[in-house]
Amino acid sequence: MPLESPTARDGDAGFVGFASRLNPVALPAGMLQSSENMRLDRGTAKTRKGARRLADDLLPGDFPVTLPFRFDPIETSETVLDFTLAIGTNGVRLLTDYPNGVFASGAYRSPGLNNREYVLLATATGAFVYDDTNSLGEVTSLITDHTGDPITDELGNELVAVNYLQPVSFPEGEIIEPTDKVSMVQAFDRMYLLREADQNVAGWGPKELTAGGIGVSGTTATVYCTGHGYSAGLRVRLDGGSVAAFAGHEYDIVSVSTNSFTITVPSGTSAMAAASGRTMRRVKPPLYWTGDITTPFVKAPGGVPAEGATYRRMRSVPWASYIGNRLVLPDGRDQVMLSDVLEPDVYDPFWSSFRANKGSNDYIVAVHPWVEGSFLIFMRNSIWLATVNQTYDPSSGDGLVSRLDLLTDEIGCSARRSIATAGQYIYFLSDAGVYRLDARLDLKLRGDTKPLSDPIADQIARIPSDGAENAVGLWHDNRYYLAAPVDGADLNNALFIYSALNEQWESIDSYPFGISNLIVAQRNATSRRLFAASLTGKLFLLEDVERGDDPPDSTLGIDYFTPVGGRLKTRRYGFGTMGSKRFVRVMSDVVLPNTGSIKVNALMVNPDKEIELVPGMTNTSGLAEDYTLKQPIRTKAHYCEIEFETTAERPEIRTVGVEAAMPSMPQTETRHSE
């Protein structure tokens, strides 16, 4: 006799990705609703490894507290400001902004550093080279517990932490301020540190020439500007001049008086009268380092190059791209300049430049290399392909830009550092989500009207458009990593991961520190690993610690760490029917390492109800153990979702299944007609 309520089974034998935007009932097998701090390798879901803190002594001064806190106004009319809580030798203080940190970072490789790849970190007043092979020297510090007492081994010897750092100083008077736009780029065997000051800050905005304009005597020019406030040694840019030497060039101030200052110009330079639109402003010159650990950063030279006043030297810019042995610099909103081949300090604004989308309300965000000497011009609302010749003949009028093609004006790039190339694909963040440009066999790029991030569009929408420019993307280990600010955060507090092997979004990671930059560099001279630099003056090696994330503050000691909280939610199991059924039990195959813990909940839909199946299971056997968890549900509902939470170590979830008693088939009669 057949059962009146036959038992059916539904579940997943593995996991390949998550799609949070889609209807969970319509998700195919193997897809999750959400995945946080998880890695989906070979169909199994496993909690990610923790981040290892490196370079503890990078900033010996004040550091900000990373714990969340709030200040409530005493009166309703009081304005509530954002503060940073600083702890130092002067006790606890409130700061309106944080004056130090890692403002720029990058990987540097040069024969001057043993032909190895190192991480270079730029702070407010200098830079540090991180070397974990002790080839440049070492810095040691005692390892303490959370009370500050030294930790000893079995013999009573105090344990010492080794942080391999070497300082590289800036030129005197050159600093990085929190309001600067800062970046690093390696080119011509140099690491360039580019800084652009905020013109809205007092002392950095443009100033008009006053009566007298610019007078010239030999090679000395006197620039007249009432109450300019500059001092000798500063660098200024002159714009809008009718004389070539005073149109876009940057000079170091030689001497100053209250209402004028002097600069050095080429012999034969003409004087220039003051007029509307002829301005000057203070700038921060580019700095570069040649890889010699005993040599500080050097200021890029200012003034007019030897080629003449119609050429330019490298100027103060917020970023640059190194393409085809040339540096590409932004020159205003919609124009870029190219250096001469293998010459970082000579730019021809007429022949070696191009302008994209002139006259539109658009601006250049980034320039990215492509094949056969072509450049991708990422603007905020459009993308262009510039085909650039490497040689030109001024007499025939054959300039560098042979063609400028529009790829799309439907989307643009919102974050310069989010652009990453992987094979035939180029990934980047736009206002509409993460997109991927695809090159066909003819090497022509084509965009897609649907973003790559469409399955997680609801999560990408958490990134604000006005803060997206700080997002940073990178390709590593067959994955595209995108660190971005979400939910109103100032720093990048979420790491979106797309797996090229699974061709799905894999996880959204969170860390107890903000990610200012992602870097791929050599680790222990054996492999290339993923590093994260934080504005708080720390360097972290991602996915390296089994127990969890190291604390951002080294004073807490090695006995403090943050367990990685992994979480995933399965698709909505309904057995292909919309009606009610009686859910019987949940089965899951998991692996718990020693001291590993896991929680399991069943989320019932219609009627909505949460059932705690495993409130917290911990493996205390001393070894990793396989478990087949079987928990009863015994609840009627239309659908069921299973949620796993890992709370210690790195549990692994292999499979999950749900059993339900289905309604029996309705009785039928068979009749014979005469």
C-alpha cells in the first residue's frame, strides 16, 4: 500500500557561488543566497583564513581605535562631528582627522634590492620598505600578552617578534597630508610617489598675479603676488600665461619677499604683464626612489626642460600610468600627456597628448594599457579606446593619436584603482556595478549591457557613488578582489570576491581593519601573496592564519585574535511545489577542525519561522573530525532555507539536504463508457 505522505529530498551536493539579488526559489542547485568570509573551492564551502599583521613598528606614534563608538549630543542643537580617538603618550585625545597612516603603497622590484619584490609603504613623513627575508636588516620587538607583560618560552626566554622594515626618508619639507590625493607607480626602475594637494585647503588654491606681473632679468624672474604667503623652496605652478615659460610649468621658489618671489627661468625668457586668468598655485612635486635603501626619495626636477619652453617636465598630478615605456599623466579633466619613450621628464603637450570627449560633462578617471600600443581611456561616464603610434613625423602632421574610438557612453569607471586585467578580460567598478570588458578574437573590446555583478546587485548598491573612488581592485589566484566602502564607511570595509574558476561571485569578506590598498608581492622569496595596507599604519598578509584575524593593535599580544565569522545561506528549498509540506529533518556533511565551532539554523517560509537546529557545536577531540549532522524540523511550511555560521577555526561544509513529507496524490476513479 503506498504511503499517504511520501518523503522527498532536496539539497545541494556542492556550492559554486552566491546570487543575493535573485529569487531564492529560482536559484539553481549549488547556488547560495549569501556567502560571507567563505571560500568555495571544489564545491565545498570553507571559512577563509585569517589576516596576519605585519610591520607593527611602522608608525610608533598615535594610532586610532578601531572599535565602533559614538558620541551623543548633549543638546539637540549641538552639531555632531566625526572624530578619531587617538591614544598616545599624552593620553586619550579626540582628533577631527587622523594625521598619519599609510597613504600610498605598492610593490617595488629592482636590481637595487637584490632583484626581489618588496612592499613599499608611504606614511605622512617618510616611507618604509617591508622585507621578510632579512636581506635589508631587521627590527625586533618583544611579544607581549594583553596585559603588556612579555611572553616567554619553556626556558623563560622572552619571545621576540621580527618585523623587517627599512625607512626611506622624504626630502626636507615634503610631507603627505590627509587631504592629498596620493598614489604610487613604478616606472623606469623608479618608484614614483605622486601627490596632489586639495585646492580647497587654505594656502593651496590659485592666486592671481598682481601689478607688475612677471619681470625677467637674465635667468631670474620675479613673480608679483600681494601677500602670497609662500616660502623659499616651495614649488608653484604658473598657468594661463601668454609666454610659454609661464604657461603650465612648475618652478621652485628661490627667494621671497612679502609681495613677490623669484624663480629661475631659461635665458631669453620674456617678461609678462599681469592679466585676468594668469594664476599661480602651490603644488607638491612628484617624488621618486631608485631602490637604494641608503638613498632617500628625490624631488622630480622643476622648471623648463632643456628641450624648450614648449615642452614640460613631470608635474604635480594625483596619479599616472606606465604604458609602453612611457608615463601617462592627466592634464586637466579630459586630457592626458605622454612622456617620451624611456624619458620620464620630457612631455610634449602638442604632439604627445590627446583629449577624450571634449566639451562634455565628463572627466578622465584612468588610463589603462591594452594591446598593440592602444590605451583604454576610462572616464566617469564613458570608455574610449585610443590607438597610439610610437613614432611620429611633425613635418607631415602624423601625430601620436591615430584614432580615438568610443567603446560605450552608457557606463564609465568610478574607481581608478578598481581596474584589473586578467587575460582577455578587464574588470572595473562603475556606478552601475562591476563590469567586464571582453576582447574577441580580433582583439576588439566589447562591453556588456548587463554588469558582471548583476547577481549581487543588491550588495553592490551598498557602495555609495561619492565614496566609490576609494575602491581598489586586483586580480590574484584566479579571483578578482574588490575592496570597497559599504554602508556609509569611510574606509574600504568589504571585500567582494569573484571566482573565475566557478564563474560566480564567491564571498563578501569583512576584516577588523579598513583596506586602503591591495598589493600582490613576493613572500619569503618563494611565492606571490596578497597583502592589504591599512590607513592605520599596518600591513596585513591576507589568508594566512588558521585561527583567525590578528588584531590591528600589536599591544593586545599574540593571545588576542578575532575569529573569522563565516556565514552562508542556502537557496530556498521547495521541492518544486508551491504548496505546504511537512519538513522532517535537515542533513549536512561538515568537517570541524579541533576547537572548531558551527551553528545551524532552519529558516522556514510561509509561515515564517526560525528554528535553531545546532545552537553551537564544538569539536574538542583534538583532531579534525567529519560529522553528519541530522536535526529534526517537524514543521509545516512552504519553503525552507538552511543557514550555517562558523564561529571558531575553519569549519568546512560539504553538502546539505532537506527531507519533507509531501502531500499524497489525490484519489482517482476509472470509468468505462459503453
